[in-house]
Amino acid sequence: MYDTLIIGGGPAGLQAALTLGRVHRTAVLFDSGEYRNDATAHAHNVLTLDGVAPGELRRRGREELTAYDSIEVRGDEVTSVRREGDGFAVTPHPAAWSRRAR
């Protein structure tokens, strides 16, 4: 069981994972590889990285996550989220496994 399930590997999901890793929380980040800003050439309003390509921003974010053993990154699309006891469970695609968070 994880403290948090993060759906989406864009800047917000990566930032959430980084923050949780820094405070020693467990999390799994699901990244389907589909991004709304794929067509954008530059990301803006990111401290010290204004104008960086979105793909480079994601690459750097994933690289920074490797410093935290409590964070797992999965290249799966989440197809469902459901309440399960005192937490939540997700079903990723491919549905080879499922994960829970409180």
C-alpha cells in the first residue's frame, strides 16, 4: 500500500511525486505517456527553466525522482479508480496488477 497514487506524469504529477519523496512518503506515479502540452514548443513559468521544452522538463523531473526510493514510476494508463475500505485502488492498463493508497 502507498500513501499516495498520482495519476499523470506531467509537471504537476512530477512535482507531487518529488514533494512526497522529499518528505519520505510512498507514492506510485502513473504516466500514460500522453501529454496535453506535446504540441507546445516551450514550457513557461517554471522557476529556472522558463522556455524549456516540455519533454525536457519531464525528463529532468523523472531524473530527480530517482533520488527517492519511496517513489515508483509506472508507464501505465489508469483506467479506473475506486474506493476500497479506507483508501482507493486503481486499475492500470495493461491490467496486470493493481495498487492501493490510503
